[in-house]
Amino acid sequence: MNEFAYHVTNNEKYPYQLTQRYEYQLPVSWPPIEMTIVTPYVTLTLTHMLVLQKGYSWNGANVVPDGTKILRASVIHDALCQLIGMGKLPKSPYRKLADQTLYHICRMDGMSWIAATTMYYAVRFYAHIIKPIKQWWRLS
């Protein structure tokens, strides 16, 4: 069974941890990847199956309070952004696709249209404005 199961940890940076393997089928319309991507906790197959191993930890949502309507979306989004950050997936077009996936999972899990849309534009703003400013500030 592919149930989304996690527990809350004492780790302040990554307070959530999967208690079993979790798989999520990304849209097959995504651009193809050249080879299966494998890291210790995250795998992305040629068929766009995202596999998160038991023990994968993440920080939850950064834009809205954590809850049942965001946590599953946040783990998928964080794993995809991790692959982008590691250089395993190119930022374009995958960051926007990851953000769109976050929106769609939130809607599937019962988040209102207005909350999901606000959250989507907030993560887009963070990726294009706040994160580059933070990176520039660290370099100066």
C-alpha cells in the first residue's frame, strides 16, 4: 500500500520524517529525463515516478501553516527542489513544474482554491525574488 505516513521529529530544521516508503506519480506530460535519478532518499524514474524512501525528512511548508492539506504536497515539492538544488534536474522547467505540482496536490488534499493559488504565487515569488537575494547577501 502507498500510504503517506510520517511522524514529527525533534529536529527543528526537518521536523517531519516518512515512516514508510512513499511513491507519487508525476504527470507523464513532464519533459523526459535522460536517466533514472537515484539519491539515498529520493528516486525519480524515467516514467516520472517519484519514490521517497522511509526516513526521508523535510521541513514542511514555508509559506502556510503545516496541516493535512499541505504536508503531502510539501514533501513532494521539497524532494523535487532537492533534486534541482543538487543539479540532478535543471531548474528550468522543473522548478515551475514542482510548484505547479505543489498546487495540484494541495487542491487534491482539500485546500481551497484561493489558499492554494496564494501559496503557489508565494513559492514562485520566493524562488525568483527572495532566494536569489538571500544567496547574493551571503556572497557579499
